[in-house]
Amino acid sequence: MYAVCQVSGRQLKFGAGETVRVDYADSLKEGDPIVFDKILLVSDGKKTKIGAPFVSGQVKGTVVAHGRDKKIVVYHKKRRTDSHKMRGHKQRFTSVRIDSIEV
């Protein structure tokens, strides 16, 4: 069974027992429960239920850890002017273990 949920303006596919990365939530600590209630689609392999816009139910999970992705290097250069800039960015994320999908 899996569900597609809307989280922070993105559509993410959740399956029971999986660990997924969502946008960083600083208000949550490791071990805290989290509930996703904006479910767009639910499928059990035989039957698919599509919401208009949402399906009633919830996806329950537990926060596993917080972390940062690999560094993304952003480099700007203007030719023939000896002008360049180098910047970097590490995106923060929250890992969530999906415990159950209830519809």
C-alpha cells in the first residue's frame, strides 16, 4: 500500500515502513510523531482511490533524524572581465519513518 501526499507544496510517495526525506521541520525533535493529512492518492495494488482534491485519512510517521544534503556549488562567471562568484548551499532535511497509512 502506498499514498501520495502533498508536503510543503511537493507531492511525495509514501509507503508503509519506508524512510523518506521531507523539508526541514525545526519544531520537531527525533522520536516525535508527525501526521500528513493532505493525501492526494491511495493505492493498495488492486484498488486506487484518487481525491478531489484530497482523500480523507492520514499518514502517520515518526521523525528519525535531521540532516543536511551534499553541498551544491553555484558558480557565476562573466567572461573577459575577471568577474566570478562561487557560492555553496547545503539543504536541510528531516528523515521520517512511515508507520501507517490509514484511509
